[in-house]
Amino acid sequence: MPIVRKVQGVLYRVQDLARAKAFYGETLGLPMRGEDPEGRWVEFGPPRGPRILLHQSPEGSMGNAGGGALFEVRNARRVLNRLKRQGVRVGDLVEIPGVMVLGTFYDPDGNPLHVVQSLLPKAPRRPKAPEESEAGPVEGSAQGN
């Protein structure tokens, strides 16, 4: 049995919570999911997915050793160019031909964030199997006799 059930999110330490809220909420456009009434933390992210938790810390980012949240985008180059025009510090862009484009940018505290654009072909959607109630009784079942 796995120890981890799911990835809940990513935690970043920030020095200025108001500045971080503006960056994640306004610059990146992420919806705010929760906030500590005492002003120590705030959460951003989609309603049903991993969250980014920002925690007020006098020390700031603590380096984060190269890790960071991944944001799926349609066009990584376009997103990084847009962020750069908004004054966001943008790092490297790496393309793995036929697989992905991965780009790095940084929040105001220097925490690394990443955009990823898949270059893999999309798998065709499989039609859903009809429910028994929609298709009627299964032949040979007790109901069908």
C-alpha cells in the first residue's frame, strides 16, 4: 500500500505575503483558495487540484534547492515571454524534442516555478461504456431470463 495518497501541493516560504499574493493571484491569475485570518499563510490553486501554499517567513525562500511547482501550459515560450514583459525574472527554456518544453521563472522571493508544454501526441478519447441502466439488462442475467 502506498504511503502517499496524492500530491496536495507545494509549500513556498515568502518574506512579503502581500507581494506574493499579488504575484500568484494577479500576475499568474491563480484563484485564491484560502487564507489565514492572522496573515501567516495563503493558498492558491484550482478547486480540485494541487495547491500552492505561501507561508510568511522572515527568512524567505530558504533556497528550495531547484524544486518548484509545475504549471501545464499550451505554449511555454509565449507564457515566459509574457511574464518577462511583466517584469518577472525568467530563466532557462529547455526543449526535449517530441516530449516537452520546460521553462523556469521565479516569484518575487526567488522561488523557482516551471511551465511545461507537452509535445506528446494526444491519445484519442475512448468512448465511455454504456451503463447497464442505459443499455438494458445484460443478456443471460437473472433480469434477462
